[in-house]
Amino acid sequence: MRHAKRLDVAAVTDTAHRARRVTRTSTAPRAWQRMLSGRRLDLLDPSPLDIELEDIAHGLARVARWNGQTKGAHIFSVAQHCLLVEALARLRAPRLDRGGRLAVLLHDAPEYVIGDMISPFKAVIGGDYKAVELRLLTAIHRRFGLKAEASTAIKALIKVADSGAAYLEATRLAGFDPAEARRFFGRPPAVSATMERDFLKPWPAETAEARYFERIKKLFGA
């Protein structure tokens, strides 16, 4: 009976949440995205209930890193980048728990909706972009059972692994020379030839989508 009451409260809360969104969208410009899953995701007030892994994987596999200015027959997608970052994070922290690995994999997940904006342009736009990005990331974390905000330690690990991935992508795919990449992204990470062959050759969108989907599904279901 107590469980039923909790479900009722959740249902009422979600109904109220959706009602507020309907009221706002009836008087304001459209701020939602229709997903292939059928979900309608409000960008300004995202609900975890409208977030589906299949939409994230599909979107990130088709968003290009480096504005598409990379070598190869395929874009280097955000989905592939996130898998590379997770692999680098695990090299630095072999005992990283399931939640930590999920947080790393999801660090760029808002880009399935808002795209991958290069850092110089983010700096021009300023705080509004970051606010939308943070709201989406918070909803995504809640959808996958994570705390709304990652711990300081996880954030630091993501930053180091993300910079390492950026260095590798910049020098292997995006035309940067090593000195230039080191200036922007720091020291290069040490990676094996096998890892470099696997993660630094751009995958077809279908491959990136499937690999990202399966990795998240494996960790979320563990």
C-alpha cells in the first residue's frame, strides 16, 4: 500500500510537471525536440521521463566532433569520443565503479539534442548555453540513476580523460601538430597501438550508435 502511494505521488508530480510545460509552450516559441522514440523533450525544462537511451545513442552517433573537420570517410562522432574518454578514464582509474563509468560516458550526452559546439564558440555565447546544457545533463543523470551532479573527483577525472582524448583526436584526425595540441590540451596520454587503432579510426554512424548503446546498457543494467 505504501508503495502504491509513492507511485501515486510520482504520477501526480509528473502530471503537474507536464501541465506546466503545456502552459508555457502554448504562449512561448517552441523549445522542445521530437525524438525518434516518440518522446518530446523540453530543452528548457527537461524531464528524465522523456529521455531514452536509444535517442541519445542515435543522436550522438551522428553529431560530429571538430565541426566535421576530421580525416576519414566518416565523421568522428561524439558517441565514439565518449567511448574513447571512458577507455582513457579506466586506464587512469582501473577501479572506477559502475556509476563513475556511466558518468564519464554521459559527460557529453546533452549534445544529442544541442549538438557539439566547439569551445571557442561556447565562450562567445556564454552562460545561456551552459545553463541549458547543465539542465539536460542533470535530467540525463537522473534518468540513469546517477546523482544530479557528479562528484568533484569524477569531474576531475572526466576533465583529464576528455583533454587526453582531445589531444589524440586533434593530432590523429583534426590536423593539429603535437606542439599546438599540447598547448591547448596538455600532455598526450599513453595508449596502446591496439587502443589507437580501435578508437581513433572514425566508425560508421551505425557502429558508433550500437557500441555506445551497448556500453551504456551493460553498465546501467549491471
